[in-house]
Amino acid sequence: MVSHASLNRKKCQPGPWSAEARSAQAARIVDDIRGAVERSPEDACAAALRLVTLLTLPAEVDSAGARGGLAPWQTRKVDRYLREHLEHPVRVDELAEQASLSVSHFYRAFKDTFGSTPHVYIIRLRLELAQKLMLTTEMPLSEIALACGLADQAHLSKLFRRWLDDAPGAWRRRNLTYAQAEARSRRSASSPSRAAAK
């Protein structure tokens, strides 16, 4: 017998991404990593985490039979709009307007392109932003939740546990410690005074 909790978890897990959407998203994340490696190791670590999360999502089973989807310009425009408006509630009709489509056509095309519903994709983006803010700022979790467009810290915690099986505070402590250790080791390896002393 399947428990209610496991049914709820399966219902809320992200769906598979299409090969094109996964490839485009991976390319954007790799570009983020390249840009952040020297500028900010913490940003690079957060981007690498997003890449790992993306690559561990299940692949679409039958992408060859998929029809429709958003055009590349629509995909870019909708994705950019979502990323710029994460701190506010985003309605599907606003997204459909960005792509110049009816709501029902947009909904089907979005799911074909991104492999998930707009709601699931927005949650994924908000959690990515929350992870980045946890690693790169000292903001309290309550402020991070609001900055990501969530109702409050409890909402952030609920989504974090549901999607990542971890509490946000514990995730932050564990990953921040790792990011700080990596930054220190890079600084000590590139420090000229240590190299001269050897």
C-alpha cells in the first residue's frame, strides 16, 4: 500500500525536461559558472549546484514524438520574464502574453518545451534563487523567502523539504561551509607569500 506522503511527494516532483530545454538550460548555467569562477567562487558553486540539479532530473522518455512547443524566441522571452519577475506572483496569462499565445495554447507549448508546467518551473527557479542567495548573502531565511516571491519562511521551508529533502537552514550551513572551505583553499593556493615561503 502506498502512503499518502509518498503520493504527495510524487505529485510534486518536477517532470522530465525536453532534450532541447535541458541542453539550453545547461548551456546557460555553464556560462554562469565560467563567468563566476574568478569573480566569485560562491556564485560558481551555486551555479554548479544548479547544473547538477538539472542533470539529475529525469530525461524525457519520448522527445522524438513531441509536437509543438514554444519557438526559441518565445522560450528565451518567457524564461527572461520569469527570472526578472520571481519576486512577484506570476500569472499564466502574463506569460502567454509574453509569447503572444492564448493561455491554453501557451500552457501546452510551455509543457512541451520545458517538460513541466509553468507552476513547477517557477518553483524550480525560485528554489534556485533561494539557494544562490543562501550561499552569496547573509540575509536571513525570512528575507530570502520574500526576495524569491514566496509568502514567508515557512513556505520556503515547505518547498525546500518537498523538493530537496532538506531544511533550508541545514542546507545553507552544509553548503556554505563547503563553499567557504573551497574559497579558502583557492586563496591559499594562489597566495604569493605562501609560494615564496616554500
